[in-house]
Amino acid sequence: MAIDYSEKIPNNVDLASNKTLQRALEQWQPGFQQWWAEMGPEQSQTSDVYLRTAISVEAKGWAQFDYVKMPDYRWGIFLAPAEEGRKVNFGAHKGEAAWQEVPGEYRSTLRRIIVTQGDTEPASVEQQRHLGHTCPSLYDLRNLFQVNVEEGRHLWAMVYLLHAHFGRDGREEGEALLERRSGDADNPRILTAFNEKTPDWLSFFMFTFITDRDGKFQLAALAESGFDPLSRTCRFMLTEEAHHLFVGESGVARIIQRTCEVMVQHKTDDPVKLRSLGVIDLPTIQKYLNFHFSVTSDLYGAEISSNAASFYTNGLKGRYEETKITDDHSLEGSEYAYMDVVNDQVVSRHAQAVTLLNERLRDDWVSDVQAAIDRWNKVPAKLGVPFQFTLPHKGFNRKIGLFAGHHISPEGKLMSEVEWTHQHKNWMPTEADRLFVHSLMGRVVAPGKFASYIAPPARGINNQPVEFEYVRFN
């Protein structure tokens, strides 16, 4: 299914056959371009960047690579191929034909789901817009820009759904997506994690590793939706999202590798000594992991959720890989385990599975993060460094859900406020930690050169050499 790049808005949805929709999106397009000029990557408008651009939505050969100026990037509307005879696969509508139009009774709920997902896309671009000033290499700068343009395209994906299926309400929501700003006191982004700052490249890599991984699981759950246009949109977004996770996981792994190399070379694990040698000590990387893991955990919402139950029962949002699960896909009478605080103890309890779908999706995400942590841990092990990264308890530093208001250690111990105040600086980045990491953030843009705190990648992008000129400055 090829994408038509001769159109003002590239698409594979035959936009030209719906002139009203086409005009509405063409009226929205200048606002998007203005938002990109104001809030996209700083001082990047004239550079030629070696970017991939989707040319098809088929699994093989779906993208091409070439130099592009980011303001000229052809953002567009791409849906995965329609699945003939597709059915709703779960909930009360299981077995019915998937919906091509929004069912009236679910209109406001679906709009809210799409807007919330759509709001995260420009938010992350806004959070990351300063990072080009401190890139550790041209390779990493190119990866940042690739993530940024694809988050912009994902915004287009959600705005298309709003315009195509929600009339005036959808058009107004599309405008509002361009008006909110990450971290703005008066008009912030919808979800708290997307109002946090991304001040340095360790934070960026942790964000793409952990928070974009939440995006993977949310998109996968929406890809199961009985509303077929949403499902098809999210299925193609997942194709692009995979690179974002790679950028984060490999970025942190390269920081770990460089630190371990210096530890072996200088025969030291002293954080003060290592910092003086221009690398980030492993305990500080663990603190960043703890922080980003806990903040992202809150994105899944409360463990017990009537909204999540309603989304599932009504066929709007499924579980991760819903069709691979061997149950009745209705969850009637099924239970699921969750953790709670009872009588000053963290305990395991059970409740109706349909009310615990947020928790199930969070658990799937945790398993995926843990698998990646296991891959990280091969780096120090290979170099003979006795250090292992660990995920904190799911109740650690939580602000939403059953653990909100409680103080839980990374090991899962319930603590008093006094104990927490005394100890938490050992588990999360302090101001001194952040200032040190920031001090390493010098800009490196000579081809094949890398900042002191990060190792080169094992290979380049699209089979190019590591020293390839991924960004050309004009």
C-alpha cells in the first residue's frame, strides 16, 4: 500500500476523494508548521538530516532514507492495511463487525482516548527541543531528530482521526493540541510525565527507553480497538515507535559501556573518581532509572479503574496482544492480582480482572522493561564489573493509584515519612547529580566523534558507517 507524496498532505487514505476533510486538514496544516517552527528542535531548521520517511505501510521496504530539512519533512496520514472481515475481538461486542464509523454512544469516550494519546506526541517534541545544543555525537543528533519528526507524524495520525470522525468537536480538539505546551503553568499537557523537563541526554535516553515503551503498550492496546480506523492508525504507529525504543535502550547501554570501560581501565568504582574522569557512575544511572520508571508507572493510572473496565467491555481498548490471549475475551468471573497497602503492609490481593486492566497493562510493560534491563546487565558482566541494574518496586515514588500517599522503598518496604525524607536522595537523582550530568553535556558534532560519557554504537543507521555525516549543517 504505497503512500502518495504528490499530495499536499501525503496519505494512503484517499484524502482527495473527501474534499471537505481535505480542506479542513489543509487549514490545520499551517498551524502545525507554525507550532513546529516555534516548538520543534531548536536551531535545526536549515540542517540536512539523514532521516527515514515512510513510503509504504507494508512490513517490508516501508521506509527510505535520505537527507531532508526537517521543516520540509513530509508529515502525513498513514493507516495500516485494512483487514478484510475484521471483527471486534473482545467485550460485549465480541464477534460483531469492526466499526468503520464512531458508534454514537461511545463518541465522547473515543474522542477523549484519541486526544489523550495525541497530546503526548507534540509534548515529547517540546520536552526535547533544547537537546540538539548538547548532542554527544552526530549519530545521536540524527536519532533525536528522527524521533522528533515521527512524534510529529503521530500527532498527524491522531488529528486525522479527530477531523475525519468527530466533526466540529474534532477540529477544535485538533487546534487545542497545538495550543497546549509541555510544562506551561496555564495550559500544560494532559499527562504529568509529559510536563517534566528533559534537561540532558541521560534523561532523553531514559525517556525513550521507558516512557516511549509505555507508548508502545498503549498503542498496542488501542490497536485492538473495535473502532477500525483507530486500530489501523495505531498499528502503523507501532512500526515507527520501535526505533524510539531502540534509541533509548541502546543509548543508556552505551553510557553504561563507557562507564564500565573506564572502571576497568582505572581499576575503580569510586563515583567521585569516575566523575572526575568524565563518565556517569553506575549508581547515578540507577537513580535515573528509578525516577523515570516511577513517573512512567503513573501513566497507566489507578490499579482499579471503572473507566478501563468500560473501555474494554465496550470494545474500545483491549489488552496487550489481545488476540493471543487464550480466554473468553469477556473477563466475566475472572480475577487478577494486584498490590495494595493494608495495615502498614504491602500485600497481594485479587479483584475482578475487568477492573484491573490498567494494572495488567502496567505488568506487561514492567516485564518488557525488565527484559531490556537484563540486556543492559550483560554489559557490566561482559567487562567483569560486579554491578546489576534493578527495577524498583512498582509502589516506589508513586503519585497515582493505591500507592499514592505511601512511601515505598525500591525493595518494596513501607516507610515512614521521616525515613523516606532521610533515604530518598539515595534512590533518585539529587540536584547535585543532575548538575553533574548536565556538566558533561558538551556538543560533539565532528563525524565519528563521541562525548566522553558514551561509547560509539556497534553499527550505524541504515548500514552506514558510524562516522557517517548524519547531519549536515548549513
